[in-house]
Amino acid sequence: MEPQGTGAAAGGAGALRVGDAIGYGWRAFKANPGPLVIVALVVLVLSGLVSGAGNVVSDNSVGLGIAFQVAGWLVSILLSLGMIRIALKVTRGEAADVADLFKGDQFGPYLGASIVFGLLVAVGLVLCIVPGIIVAVIFGFFGYVILERGASVGEGFSGSSDITKGQRGTVFLLGLTLIGLNILGAIACGLGLLVTYPISIVAGGYAYRVLSGQPVAPVPE
């Protein structure tokens, strides 16, 4: 497979295809499953532990419960940024590393952007759902822009808006496909998530690089 993502399309983006993104994620997973499975396992276990601890503490103390919920939210933001970092590494042809989940570079801008993004999506969902979906599609790549380009909050949003122009329908379909894929993974006693989650992480990185007009590292067929 040759490097992809250099083709031009509307807004200067490459031509994104849902099947290509999922296929790339699957091939990258098959090529080196160990590290990606460990990454998925760490994310899922940590998320479950933090959520469970918060619920237990909340039953005994409202104040501590709130503190745990906030701490858990911050951990989820850190892990989310880490998954973006791993997606960018894999699509550059580098190996995934669990340590990348816990690096703090660009955490401040990403945290700020995540708060704004969450509020915008929430308001949009309240307003008949569709506006929230539109916001998510247009600005959903803000984290990739912030991390890779060292961008600010505003630059993250504007960069995501730029690269998705002309292909927002495809971005929406990719999002739906990844959600469906992970639902299937969860149905399989949750163990399927150890496969579908890594595929989704890498597919997101692939989509970002293609939309940005960047080359994507080849992986074995």
C-alpha cells in the first residue's frame, strides 16, 4: 500500500473514504496488535476504575464524589489526548506506546478546547440534536490540530473546520461506522473492544491525515 492522503479535494483536503479509513485501521492493527491491544486495555480499565470509584465515593460523600468525578473527567481528557497522539504516531509509521497516553504536551489547550467543544455539542443536541451533530462533525478534529501543530484553542477549531470542508458527510458516516463497530465490540462480551477500539483510534488518525492532505505511512496488506 502506497502512502495516501496527498490528493486534493474541496478546501485543500484529501479524498476521505470510510472503507479506506477502517481498512487502514485494521491493517495497522494486524501488523502490530500487541501494543494497540495494551493501549485499549489500559484505556478501558482506567476509565472503568475511575468511573466506578467515583460512584462508590459519591454514595458516601457528595463533596468527595464531585472531586472524584472531576478527577475522572481530567483523566479521560488526558487519555483522549494520548489516543490522538498514538493515532498520529501510527499513521506516521511509528510504533504505539502506552507511555504516550500519559504525556502532557498540549494538555492545556486541549483541555480548554474540550470544554468548549463539549458545551457547543451539548447546546446543539438540546436544539433538536442535529446542530450538535453538525458541530461535532465540523470541529471534531480539533485535538489532532492542537497536538500536531502546537495550536491554540481557536486554531484547533478553525483548523478542523478547514480540513473537513467539502467532506463533512463522509466524516459523519465515518463517525457512525466507528460507533457501530465499537457497539459490536462491546456486544462480544466487551472483549471485542480490544480489537475495535484500536481500529477506531488509528482510523481517526488516518482520516485526519487524509483530510489534511498529508501522506499516511504504508502498512502491509
